[in-house]
Amino acid sequence: MIPNIGITKENLKKSATILATILSNEMTLYVKTRKFHWNISGNSFMELHKLFEEQYRILENNIDEVAERISQLGEKTIGTMKEFIDNSTLKESPKEYVSQKHMLAELLNNHEQLVTEFRDYIPAFEEDNHDAGSADFITGLLQQHEKMAWVLRRYQA
């Protein structure tokens, strides 16, 4: 059943398509953060191990909330690794096991990329799709990613 919430069927679909990209990026970043959590070593091992765990738990929650938002808009939510990879703008690095410094830099770059993309999505939700709910929802995600990026950036000093 199509939701009767003041948004056209076409605009619901457009919002859900953007949200599928966001979901894919959240999943890609979750897996990457989890990989780094499992493979961290060296100085500050325990501190970074715990930091990465804290961040992947936030991402895990985001994943569920984005998937539910897609469903609220009346669309089916993607759910396979292939779909996530195909829809993600973030890139993976299979078979690469990098230093702490590289892990921190890669995660920081990914969070900053998502913040930048979210800034482009918000007007698309609000102005193009007349979907203030998704715009507000994504604004909250943007703020979470800004905070995670800020924490990671502090390790770069």
C-alpha cells in the first residue's frame, strides 16, 4: 500500500532511491569499521579497538533506521551484499590490512564524504521530493557523521 502522506508516488520512489544509496554507504562503512576493529594493532590498540566498536555500533543503528525509513515510504529495502556494493559511493579495500594511521585517515575520509553527500541530498529531499521527514532524518545522520569525523580527525593532529 502506498503511503498517503502528502508525497507523490514518484517522489516517494526518488527519496527511497537516495535512501538506498545512504543505506549502502552506511553498510559499507560499518563493515570497514568492523574490519579495522578486528585488525587494529600497535600503540593505542585498546583505545582504537574501543573507538571503532563504538562507531560501528552507531553505524549498525543507522543501518536499521535507514532501512525502516525506506519501508515507511512504501518501498522495499535492499538487503544483499551485492546490492549494497552496487549502490555504495564508498569504496572497499579487500585484502588490504593497513596501519593505524591509514585506518584513521580512511575512516575520516569516508565520514567526511558522507557528510558532503548528505548536504546534497537534503535539498533533494526537501525541494525536489517534498519529503521534509527524510531531510530531517538525514540531517540527524549528518550530525552523527560530523561527530565521528571530528573524533577521528583529532587523531590526525
